[in-house]
Amino acid sequence: MTPAAATVAPFGSWASPFRIERLTDRVVFLSEARGIGGVRWWLEGRPDEGGRQVLIRRELDGTQTRLTPEGFNARCRVHEYGGAAVLISGDLIVVSDFVTGRLNRVVAPDQLVAFTPVKAWRYADAIHDPAHNRLIAVREDHEDSMVASHGEWNNDMVSIDLTTGAVSILAEGSDFYAAPRLSPDGSMLAWLEWHHPNMPWDGTELHLAPVAADGSLGPSRIVAGSRKDWISQPRWSPSGVLHFVAEPEGWMNLFRLVDGRAETITSFEAEFAGPDWQFGYVTYDFMADGSILAIARSSGRDQLVKVDNDGEISPIDLPYTELSGLSIDGDRVVLRAAGPDRPASVIELDRNGTVTVLRQATPHKPEREDVSIAEHIEFPTTGGRMAYGNYYPPTNRSFVGPANELPPLIVTSHGGPTAAAFSGFATGLQLFTSRGYAVLDVDYGGSTGYGKDYRKRLELQWGIVDVDDCVAGATFLAEQGLVDGQRLAIRGGSASGFTTLAALAFTDTFDAGCTYFGIGDLRAFVKDTHKFESRYLESLVGPWPDAKQVYLDRSPSLHAEQITSPVLVQQGAEDKIVPQSEAERIVDALFERRVPHAYLLFAGEDHGFRGHDAIIRSFGAELSFYAQVFGFTPADDIPPLPIQFLEESRQRAQVPGNN
């Protein structure tokens, strides 16, 4: 259909080819892809099964088999965010039980045998040590007695006997452990440790210790990293050389340990590892000829590259901008990939560069003419600096907006806050753009993928730099004549939810906001959140309680009297990262001051909605919310969301002197 034949309709009211149901309709969330001996494996998070993760095996003939039974969630909760919930080593297949924390051996499809003790213990990042008939894993101890004696959960690195399930400690004393990795001959073990108040990217230590004949560890030594230097993803080459990622020159590049000394492999303005929010990330692997295949991120996009032994980098052209979970199997590469007009998929890449899609996250293939392709933009922000984001213009081949109208803008940003904007096809964003909204996904100062200096901008400045950059991005697009500066909304979840609330409380830029499990009171986050992030705010805001006044000044729920724009608050009842009480503090503050708002609480959901009903209802509510606030009728048949005090607010605004 040509633009001349398109229907003219107000922005935001367009009938979209992307139904809301596409968010969950036969959709799966793909992770932990790998290839071993021609067989392919991955996890599928399934909204129609309450978001539970299912282990899938794909045979050489393409046959796919579900290995975990219905009702079982192959997911771990170490650090709450989990990751590395599956171990595959020859005939040994082990999965973590999200509910109990126990490890289970997969003995046949739909048949599991639990073998770790019935205790409040969680495990992650397990590796197989066949010489000692054991697993080596990170353990997180939630036993009441342990919490009582330590004041928090306890983390250590343990050995798990595969015959008896007996658990013994290999390393203890640090606050956190990750990435145990055995050398190919089994004689050495490498792992990461770090300490409060650090998050991994603040500083980790790479330890190395000999493995004795009885499986015990000899004295360990730190071979790289410190409490101020980030080390990530230790991995042994087939020839027994320890590799890792570090950023001594300001970018996360590849290194190897040679004669006890770190040797630079790459010196490139790109990030070869992202922030370690979960266990088990793999962004580089070894090819048969000794070269390395790696994922390098810069300017908000991922690139697959080949790194020769001398460090020379050769990019590999692919139609994807988001890559993860890289696994090399012979002359084939398996990884998770997404492109601007290509949904997330598990793909296989052969030696000729031919891509085979093994599993796509959604069965719906988007039509290119209806997809809004992100433009990576740079815009001026506070202090004469520049910030970045992905701008998505409203796109729908069947509709255009009126000639005298500009589209409303929805500004969003990533969670974390130490993370990055996603540049691949995201149904959630396309649902907005195809209805006539413009979207800006901001990579504010503090984001990853732009080097250490850019990431460090957020230190002690959370709630300032991120808010400034979101405001600057919205202002820039309005000044460029691309969006309606009188219809600006901001949305976000978790850390981005905090940015959303702070922007509403401390600036007058936005006319509406939607927060998903967002942080409103920074004091509550310090007191109520889980161990992994319990000291995170020391680097983002300041040490507690020494910087108490800063926490008070930046907590948007404590300044709700300054919020005048309508707010939609959405929360999972089982969220342990941002508890329900946090959302209700915000709602209570809004109610007390009669600020227009709506509150939706989803039973059974935690930090990130995974169930079908919650995903569909929450998005429909958000569409209804914007339509009511901005004054148009959505094309979708969705129930109107009750917004408390909205009409009252409009009536007050009409009274002379209140504008």
C-alpha cells in the first residue's frame, strides 16, 4: 500500500497489524543456547506455562525434544537473577529447580532425579569434574541458621558428589563467587570472587588454584583483577591457556595469562563482555585453528568478529545487532541473535556464513513495511556532553498522521541501571510504533557498550544523569520537529522505573508516566532488597547512612507532591528485588496528594512479568492509560483502565490560576 492510499488518523489511534496477543501468542523467551556434538540445546521461557523455563534438545535430524516435565521450572535463583541453570557434559544433564533450588539429573525426557540435599540451598554455574565424579558450583545458602549467623545469605564455591549428593566447600570467605572453570587437563581451577560493596563491574578478582588428586584445592593466587578492576568470563582454550575479559585501557577487551602475566589479545574500542547480571554469559569461544570468535559491542550494537592469534580482528557480516550465548561446535556456531526486523532466535552459522534459524521466539514474521527500524542517535545533554539512544519513528504502512499533528513520544530506558538498550526487534516497542507512537530508548550515561568512562558517569549520580539524559533526548526530538513536545510520556521497569518516577517528580518535561516494579524510595531499596544488590547504591548514590540526605533528596516517592502528571504503577506480588511494599509506598503517596494514578498488582509474578495474563493485561492497561491521558480512542478493543483522580485533575486544571 502506498502512502497515498493510507488512512489518515490521529497518532496513537492507528489499527496495528501487531495484536497485543503477539506478546505471548506461542512466544518463548530463549536463553542458554549451545551446540555439542551436533546436538543443539536451549532453554525456552513459556508464558503459557506461567513463564517456566523448559530445556529443549534438537537432534541432528531436526527433531526437538522437551526434556523437563510440565510444571518444572529449569531456572536458578542465585543472586535472584540466576543464569547458568543447565549443565550438559556428555550423557550428564543437570538442571536447577527454581522452586526448591535442588539440582536434578535428567535421566530421560520428563524424568528427573533430584540429588542435592533438601536444604535452602541454591546452585548456579555448575561444571563437571569427571575425574572426581563431581560438580563444582556456586552455592547460595539461605538456611535460617546461616542467615542468622551471617546477617545475610552466604555464598561459596562447592563440590557436589554425583553419587551421594554430598556437598563440601572448596572456597569460602568472599561475599560472591562465579565462573568456576577447570583447565582441560583438570589440574587447575579458575574462578571469580568479589566483595561488598562491589557489583561485578566495580571490581572482581580472578583466582587460580591447583587441583589435588583428592579434588581439594591448593593455595589460590589472584592472577588478574582487584577490588577496582573488572574481570569477566574466565575461560580455558583447548591448549590450556586461561583467557578472560578486562578493561585496563577503558574498554572490555580480551586477555590471556602467559607465564603468570596478563597478555593483551585485543585493544579495540568495543566491549567483549557485558555486565554480569547473570551467571553463564558466553561472548567468546575458541575455534579449531586457535582463533577466537567473539561478540564485540560498540555504538549500541553487537558485531560478531573473528580474532586471530595476533589480535587482528575480522568482522563477520550478519543481519543481527544483538548477540549472546555463543557456542562453537566443530565448524558451526550456535548463538542467540536478534536483528532490527528479526525476532530473537537461536541460530546456527556455518563456515560459509549461512544462517539457519533453529528456533524463533515468536511464530509471527513481521512485515518489513510495518516495522520501525531503530535509528541510533546522539544528542546533547547536561554539562556539554553527548548521550545516545535508539529512536523509533511511528511506522504503519496502512496509516499516516494528520498533516498538522506530530506523534506522542514514549521515552524508555533499560533496567540495571548498568545495562544497555536493546536494538533488536522487540514486539513491545513495535506495538507502540505501529499504533502511531514514537519511541526513544535511551542509553543514558552509565550504560554499557560505550566504554568505561561512559559507564562511570552514573557513579554517585543515579537519579541525576539518567534523568537528565532522558529529558535531553525527549527535548532533542521535540526541537527537531519529530515528536509532539506537549505529549511526552516516560516508562520503565525496575531501575528504569526509578528513572521514570524521578523524571516525573523532579522535572516538568513529561505529561504521563508508567512504572513497572520501579523503585520509589531509595532507603527502602537499601533495606529490603536482596544480597547481590544490597550495596549497589553505594556506588550509584553514596554510602548509607552517611549519604542519607542524598537518598532522601533523590527518592521520588518522598517528593510525590511534585508529581503532577498521571502515573500508572504495575507490580508483581512475588517480587523479591523490588518488593510489593515499595510499589504501594508510591501509590500511597500519590493517593495522599490526589495525583492521577492507577495501580495494578499481579499475583504470582516477580521481577519481570512472565505469565500470559500479566503480560497481556499490563500492556493493554498501558495503552488505555496513554489514550485517556492524551485524549484519543485506541483502535484496540481493550477495557478502559480506571485512573483515580484523572477527571478531578482535569477539572482543577480548568480553574483559573491553576495552570
